[in-house]
Amino acid sequence: MNTIVATDLDGTVIFSPRTGGDGADLISVDEYRGRSCGAMTAQGHRAWERLARTGALVPVTTRTSAQYQRIRLPGPAPRLALVCNGARLLVDGDPDPAWDRRVRRATAASAAPFGTVWAHVASWAQAHPFTDVKSAEDFFVYAVAAEPAPWLSAVAAEAGRWAEPRGWRVSLQGRKLYLVPTVLDKAWAVAGVAERLAADRVVAGGDSLLDEGMLLAADRAVRPAHGELHTAGFRAPHCHTTATSGAAAGAEISAWYLSQLDDGKHSHPKEML
């Protein structure tokens, strides 16, 4: 079998210093404006390097292209990466134009325009203590609070009621509230990459509601014992839940990925160009 490992990054294998866990032995992998925005434990760092050398990794992240490309992960960079929640496919760091056109057509046909949603989220930012509203390459919108806070859950519920009939969905991830077109689905994006790579087995991992479809569609899946999916009590027969949380769970997940590849039964795909 040809296997790919489709993995979310932040909250799954990469953690900010504030969410990594007390006393965690963290190695920074993402620096922005002089501070660390993402890190792994030393154990997770070593496991990721081994994973990278298999050629099976496909990062699948809500990060924009620029946010993804500033990460300095160990080992060879994956040839393919899905950013903007699957809206953009990077091939050796460059956007795939055909993929972009396909996504733009799909969102235009099924979701309220980006500008409409942006204006509405901006109005919430004035009514609530958000610090910023940002665009992910005009694919989706997210509002940022200074810290995770109880009031965010109420705003997320309100946002969900507004967004759903307009073809958008909501995900609250720590201090960030995401509004994403429903059609921008990680499961759909991973299926497209699996077809491109002639992969017949998908292993996937993630921590948020935006990862749920990808985990359900995978042959084997894993989630950490924290995050949106954990809070929601997500379970599936083929989905493993870590014994640890925080950055320790990230290392556990990377080791679990390796266990899925190192059983001697699976080869790793080469891109079908």
C-alpha cells in the first residue's frame, strides 16, 4: 500500500510556548517578530525528522502560505502541503494554479462572498474585545483575541448561527475564531492529494473541528487529548486518542505516525506529475 500522513500542525504537532505545557522541553520551529510562535518537544522534533525522511508527510493547515513557509521543521521539507485549510496546494513551496482555480470556483458557487463575511466579522470585532481581524489570502477570515476567554464561546455560537445558512462554518481554536467556507474542507483536499500521489491509504491527525472530516475520512486517525475535538468528545472506531496533552501529545502523535509507516507493510508515495 502507498500511505500518506495528512497532519494538521498547530495544536496537533506544533504548539505555542503558552499552550505547550508547563516545564516542557521545547524546541522552537516558528519565529515571528523575535518571539517563538511554535515549538515541539525534543522527542517530537526527532520523530518529525524521521517522518520527513519517509516522504509520506502532507501538512494540512489553516496557516496561510507565508505562515507555513516561515516554519523551520527538521528534515526534508514535504513536497506537497495544503494551506489555508486546503484552499491552496503548495508544490515545492509554490501554489498550484489549477488547484487555486478549482477552489475559487467552488467557493463562489456555494458560499456568501468573502467581503460580506469580512464586514460582518469586523462588526463583531468592534462589539467584542478582539484585537485583530485577519484574512487568510481572501479564502477565509479569523478574529483574534488577546487570550482564550469564556466570552469567545458565546461569540462562536452566535457566529455559527449566522454563518451556517451562508455556506460558512465556525471553529474556535484557542484565542482565534475562524469563519471558513464550508466547501473548504480538509477531507476533500486530502482526497485530492491522495489521488495525485496514487496513495491508497491515508493516516490523518488533528485537534480542531476543521479537522473532523479529514479524520473521519482517513483509514487511521489520531487526535490529541486536548483541543476542540476533545472538548466535543469526538470519537471514531479508527481514531486513536493520545494519553497525553499539550506538546507531549504532539510528540506522541508523531511517534504514532511512525508506527503506522514502520510496520513494513506500507510504501510511501511518489508524486504523479
